[in-house]
Amino acid sequence: MSANEPATAAPTLWQRFRNWLPDHVDRRVRVAAWISLVLEIAIVGSGGAVRLTGSGLGFEWPLCTPDSLFPTAEQSYHSLIEFGNRALSFFVGLAVVVLIVLISRLRRQRRELWTMAWIVFGGVLLQGIVGGILVIFDLRPNLVSFHYIVSLVLVAVSAAFVARMRQPVGPRERVVPRWFGIVTHVASVVLALTVVVGVLTTGAGPHSGDPAVTLRNGFDATLLEHVHSWPAYALFALTVVLVIGAELIRPRVPALRRWTIALLVIELAQIAVGLYQARNALPPLAVGVHMVLAAIAVATMTALIFQLKRPVAIQPAA
């Protein structure tokens, strides 16, 4: 370097960090996205544990006691279960923050991923607010139902992120026969209906979230159990059609076979657990498994929908 040549300034810590961030969907983004999805499903299980063990009013909000953020020795195991759920919610939020940071350099070329990550982040904040309101209003069943449905929406968005991140950017075209696409979307609507009726059924049942809370949504739980089974069996029939259809078009879209079979297996497990809990006075563990399986079914259905299209092939210039 000559004496007159200006020295190049060393990159700042911020510049080094920005250069370290991915400029494409790499392994770091994929791992973070999967962690976020798994935690979104796990929070469904921990939230179910709070409700099914009667720990919903285990302590106050936002603190455990007026003077402590953590459970105290005087409190029961219910406070530990509730605290575990709140602690897990922190890691759910942290995971999506890490994901947002990792894709920050991609926000222009992968705007759909950027948008989905922020939707999940906003949903996590909403869940924290709703959770506090639930405690303040003594676990009103309609608010509890809303809390669960929002969780499933976040599972769906997280699953959409995982499915979409492996696909290149740009316009997409349908790769399955029209009838297969229609059946898939009808099945997704029936799944949503099954979940909604299932939530209403739980809201009418015995698991209020705390022994002192007797308020339920006013519906007949026994009747709703039967109503809940109708769309569930319709969903199973539609999924059988999808499995057969995926086998017929397997050479064109081989991934469809894997996702349709996975969905069918999950639904078989759901039916078995549903029958068991209905015939055994709704044991808490079975109800909790049923809730988590519903979240996994939503994630699987979302992944299946994202297999219906592929990027449009770019024709070479003449």
C-alpha cells in the first residue's frame, strides 16, 4: 500500500454480524424454522396440561404472586405447571425472533417468509395478552377456546413457513389434477370445522382449567361429542380419497403420497383417542393427546396443501 492510498476501515461489529446473516435459505434458517414449528406444537401440549390438571389459576398474572415472578414454596404443583407453560411461551417467542433476525436479509426476495414470521411473532404476543386476560376473567370458556384456536393458526403459519422455505421464489402452477386440488381444500375446511366443534365440545366438558371454575359454554357435551364425530369421519373419508389419488398421480408428484399417508395415520390415531376418551369419561391425558394430535394434523394438512403447486418453469429465450 502506498503512502497516499487511503487505509480501508475494518468492518464494524454490526457489519460483521450483517454479513454473517444468510443471504439465502440455508441450514440455519431451516433449523430455526423447524424449532419454531416444534415449539408451537409443544405449547399446545403444555397449555393443555395447564387446563387438564386444573392449573389455570395456579398463580396470578403477570407475576406468580404480587412479589415474585417465580413460584414460591407455599404454592402447589399447579403453579409449577402454569409457570412451565409461561416459560415455554418465552422460548416460543424467542425462536421466532431468532428466525426473523436470520431472514432479515431475505425480506425483499422472500417477502412471503418475512410476512409469515411476523404473523407468528404477532400471534405469540397476542397469546400472551389473551393468557393474562384468561386469568383475570377466571378462565371463561370462550376465551380459552379462542386461545387454543389461535395456537392452531400459529401452528399452520409455522408449518407453511417450513413448507415454503424449501421452494424457490416466483410464480407457481398447479401440478395435480383439478379434482385432487378441490378435494384437498375441501378436506382442509372439514378439518377446520372438526377442530371448531371439538373446541366447543371441550368447552362444554368437565375440564374447566381450575376446580373452582364451574362456568362452561352452555352446550350439551354429550351431544357435541356426536356432532364432533361427523366432520371427523368425513375428513377421514376425504383423506382416503386423497391417499388413493396420490398413488394414481405418484409419478408426477411423489411427495404427495408421503403427506397423504401421514395425514391418514394421524387421523386414525385421532379417531382411536377420541373413541377412548368418549367411552372413559374424558381422562385428562387422552384429551391432551387429542389436542396435540389436532395441532399435528393441522401442520400436516398445511404441508400437503403446499405440495399442490410447483414453480413455473422458465422457458429459454428463442
